[in-house]
Amino acid sequence: MLSDRIISLDGDWKLCYIENKRFVTEGRDISSIDAIENTGWSNIPAVVPGNFELDFERAGIIGDPFYATNAIENQKYENLHLIYYRRFTLDFIPDSNTRLVFDGIDTIADIYINGKLAGQTDNMLIAHEIGDLPLKYGENELVVHIRPTVIEARKYEVPVSCHAQPNSYELLFIRKAPHMGGWDIMPRMISGGIWRPCRIVQRRPDRIDDLCVYVQNINVKDGWAGLTFFYNLTVAEDEIRDYSLIIDGSCGDSKFHAETKRLLHTAGKLGAHIGGAKFWWPRNYGDPNLYDIRATLCYLGKPVYEYSLKYGIRSIRLERTSTTDVSGNGEFCFYINDKKIFWLGSNWVPVDALHSRDRSRLPKILPLLCDIGCNSIRCWGGNVYEDDYLYDFCDANGIMIWQDFSNACAINPQTDEYCARFSVEVESVIKRLRNHASLIVWAGDNEVDACYRWSGGIPSRDPNQNRLTREVIPKMLWNHDTTRPYIPSSPYIDEEAYRTGKPTSEEHLWGPRDYFKGNFYRNSVCHFASETGYHGCPSPETMKRIIRPEQLWHWYDESAGLPKPDWTAHAACFATDGSDGCIYRIKLMSDQVKTLFIDFRDDEAAMGLENYARASQISQAEAKKYFIERFRISKWRRTGIIWWNLIDGWGQISDAVVDYYGVKKLAYHYIKRSQQPFCLMFDEPDADGRIALYAVSDLCSDVKVKYTVADLTSGEKYESVCTGISDKSIPVWYKPIEPGEKHFYLIDWSYEYEGVTITGRNHYMTNIIDLDFNEYISYMKECGFYDEFEGF
């Protein structure tokens, strides 16, 4: 065996729980299983990885946490101490190389082994490895006491300079996923548990502790690259010269070999030159080639440890200006292997409010990125750091990753103690993820720079004084990863942007969320949109899974003057009395429907839930189609759009295009057409009253395209051919239109690419506002789009 020995501790545990006041008052010993079971406190079976809510549901204590107002009612359990325990057998004699590893504990925990305190944790977001363990051969006891986050948070005095959303102040000092206090897309579920796998690891005395790979130099044109391998080792023997390190790599017929004949220290560098190199490319731009790399540590010429990974060879560059203007005097553009890359992506938000289920959901969700035509995701800063499965998938499928650190919409403490705790997290995350080819850019947080401008009535402050993103993260990146760009915040308000107040080159386009072709969206000057979205009501099938029958329709309670409680809860409100600001999102969705369709303005309730959901999904689909196509039409004036978002993390009313249960909204299909590598799309009318048909291509070679534009309103048809289109956007036809006309155009095309006939379809409607609902539905049926509704 040339790797570490592992004993999994996943599976069946016991959970003892008690409210904080009783825990403190009774002061019972909980360091051993006998002591725990003698407390007389409640005790149920548990599963690890898990969250206590799932254990409670299995035990019949609570119902489905995602149904009705259960998420709000379960807030009464936030004061619980959670005591997980189990026995396990060790079939070897433990030594100084034996470790207890938790990939994720939520959050503040004391860990006991055989009645003795073995370690403590205070960060949900990273793995914890504990050594010097009081283990013994044979049967052992393990106790994990997780303290209530909301109680622990009260130990900290919050400086007036801090800021958080009203329901998230308890998370300012606690390192856990920011969304868990409640968000406009996620319920308040403070939760707790051993949420990722745990195990006993017997480290080999001779081992490779870390291997960092980076591109030293690269020449794509001539097909070669130089790699550097930085290693850290542990060895058992005094004489280091008796050890050697061998590194082999292969990607198809491209191979390399490098070795040290003898080592001089347990840390160092080893280089490899690769002729005939295969490079990693994002989707639409080439193959995401990955090298299988195996590092072998040898003692006296005999292998004693092996370490393997996959690595993609590529270069990254970001050309960015601080600000821009209406004339486009600015830039925000990524280059991979010295080639401009246009980003078509989705914001990656929590896939489950109860994070122990994340890993099991990923295999069904991630392929949707490829199906819908994304070449990128932005791992949003309100989330956990995702499972390795996601990063491996993105490496293998050419999906670029924008990775936020887990900070969002809050001004966290700037104290030395907090910075020190945060730096441990940052170092851990960097080391874990830095070898992934798909990880293109680090970002310090989500909207914290912007937060300094609107933080709860405190006068605007300079975000460049934020120690977390201007000091802690850059220092850790300087030490551990200088191979990719770093943006301190998204959007990033640097010194120039703060001083001048000019628009930044990268933005989040939310605004008033009114008519999707209104002034805010139409007049935005940014080059890169890393957030933008629009509401879409889930299908009736899904609404029935999350809302009680008596509240299903209409959404508004006339007697209370508020949306009905279940609707409020599933707009991600932490209360149903109107005190949570997120309640506006229900009326917002209704207003968006009424803006698009005149039928819903007089008596929305009479239209029924099914028609309402269809109308809302059409509104969302047309909005996101417009956002994406506006950016693609202006390629390279604009360089990317990361829309919000692919899938929900619980059953809710939201911007997602796939709901929690996997039911696609109409927008999924509209986006899929708008994100085809080659796509024909109409721009908005110009000053001469014409609409221009644009050919937009992310293909790396020219194609000859035959296309037809059918006006379904007038019956007219236009056919033509376009060519000379490669990795750009050009107008190919201009169509005069009448002022105020509402015509529905269906666009079809075909071309040959790499020996395959490709066909495509898109549509466009002029003056798409104040529509007749049934007329639009009739166009959908004629195009075959009506059958894309799911869950009706």
C-alpha cells in the first residue's frame, strides 16, 4: 500500500440534544458516551454526514423542512447543543501519524476521544485535521459537541463599523456559509451537524504532503510548456539523500518524466519540459485536456508513497480597467492561452439549504451546465466552498470557475483575531483548489465593496481599507498561489472607482427589476456582468410540493394585507408578518407579469395559478434571453455574462431556471438557444427603425450558414446565407419595422462544422410589452416552444 490508511467514520451515529439554558444550568459531563446517556436528555439516531434537521425529520420531530412555513417554525431549535457520538474499532496501533479528519463540522465544536478533549473547531467551511489523539487499539469512543451558533455569536461585541443584513448579525464573527442566516434566495436555516465525511487516517511515515503544480512558461503556437512542481514531504529517516522523487504525466500521446536522483530537503521544486503539449481550453474554444500526473516518493530506490492528480496546462490573463463609460472606454476581459474568451455562465449558489446533501445532488445538476451552453460558473460568496466533485467536473468539461471567498453583503470584523481565523481558512482553500485548471480567478467576496457604500446609514466608506480582501487574502495568495488573477470584490471598487464614482467595468445588474428592456438594463455600460437575473414562478407541480392546498392560489391575503404565509416563507422570508424585506419579491414577480401581459392587470386571481405560472415563466425567459443576447451581440465591447442562476437550493420563488426538484422553467430552454456556440439573434430597433439580425459565433473557425427568418405575424419569410463569422458578432441583415408593431420572428439555420450538420433555432418579438397572453401562447405552439413547459 503506497497511500494512507483510512477508516471511515461515516454512517450511523447517535445524537443527543438539549436547549442551551438547560445545558448551562445542569452543567453535565458529556465527554463520554456513558456520561451522555446518563443525562436523561433527548437522544435519537443520526446519520453522518448530515444536518440535525434531517435527523429530526427521520425521527418524526419535524416535518419536511422545505414545506409550508416549517423553515420558519424550526427556528426554535437554533438554541440547541448537538452532541453526536459513536463507537468505532481501530484495528491497528495508533501512533504520531494517526489523525482524525473532519471535512466539515458546522460549526463550533469540542471533540472528545475516549473521554478526553482531543480538539476544537470554529470554522464550518474548511476541513479540520486533529493529531496527538488519545486512541487505543480496539474499541474507541468519539463525541462531537456542537455548540449553538446563535448563542456562541453573542460572546462577541460587534463594532459599529460592522454591517450585516438584519437576520445575519450572528454570522459576522462566525465562519460559516453567509446564506444560512437567511437570504433572498435561501431560508434562514442556521443548522448544525457533521456535514461532510469524517475518518481516521493513518499517515504513512514517508509521504508527499503537498504537490503544487504551475505553468512556468508556455508557447501554444509552438506546442510546448514548462511545468514546475513544488513539493512538501515528510520522511521517517534522517538521511534525506536516500530519498528520491519521480513525477510522470500523460495526456493521450503526450508524456513527460521528471525526477530527482536524490533529495536534499523535504521541500523543493522539480521542473518538466513538455514538447508536443496538449493544452486546456474552455468549452467552445478547444478541448479541456488534462494530464494524469503521478508523483512517487522512493526510499533507496523503492517506491514508498504515491500521489496523483489531474492538471490542465493553460495560461490566464485578465485585462481590466477600474472604470468605464458609455463609449466603452474600459475593459474587463479574460485571456486563456493568450486568446480572448467570452464568458457564458451561471452563478453557482447553494444546491441545498442543508449542505450535507450537496454532494449527492451534484451528479445530476452539473451536466445541466453543459446542456444549457455554459462555459463558466461563478461560485458565489454566500455559499460554502463546493465539493471536489464540482471542480473535477469543471476541469474535465472546460467550465471556467470564478471563485469567491465566502464573504457576502456584510462588513465583517477587522480585528487581528478575526483576520487570523480568516487567514487559516483562506490558506486552506487556496491549497485545496489551486491545482484545478478550471479555477480562473479568485474574488475576495460578493458585494462587500458595494456594501461599504450602503451599509445601514453609516456614511460611505472606502472599501480599500477592508483588511480581509486587501491584506489577508493577498498575503495568502502571495504565499500560495500567484498563478491566476485576484479581484478583491465583485463588483470591485478600487481606489480610482471610489474616488471618481464612475461605473466599474464589471457589475451586478439588478437595479429596479422592472421591465427587462427598461432604461436600467438597456443603458448599462459595464463590460462584464457577473450577476443579473429575473423572477420566474415555479411550476404548479412544484408549488404544490411547498405550499399548502388552502394557500396555493391566489398569493395575496386580502384580510391580512400581506402575501399568504406559505408564499412569504418561500420568498425566503424569515418571518411571515411582513418584517422581512424579502417579502417584496412576491409582488415584484406579479408586477413583472403585469408589465408583460395586459390580461393579468385587472384580475390576476381570476387567471389562475397555471396561467400565472406560465406568464411568469415567459417573462423570466424573455428577460434572460434579452440579457444574454444583448451581451453577445456586443461581443467584444462586452466580454461575458454570468446570469443568476441555474438551480435552487430549496423549494422557492426565485430567479433560478431549474427548481430544487429538478423541474425546468421555460427560461432554461430559451437560455439554451441563446447560448448556442453559433446563434442568430435580433438587436433592438435602431434610430432608423430597423432591427439588425446578428450572427454571433464563439466557434474558432468560419462557417457558412444558411438561415431563414419567418414572420409568424405577417406570414413573410426571408432566406439568405452568411459567412466570414468566427469568434465575433456581426450584423447580417437589417429588417425595417413599423413603430409599435408586435411581430413574432422565428429564426432557423444550419451549417457544417467539423463534419457534422448543426441546426439551430431562435426567436424574437418586437415591442415585447403590453402583450396579449393567448396570442403569445399561440406563437409558442407554432414554434414548438409550448411543449417546453414542465410541471403543468
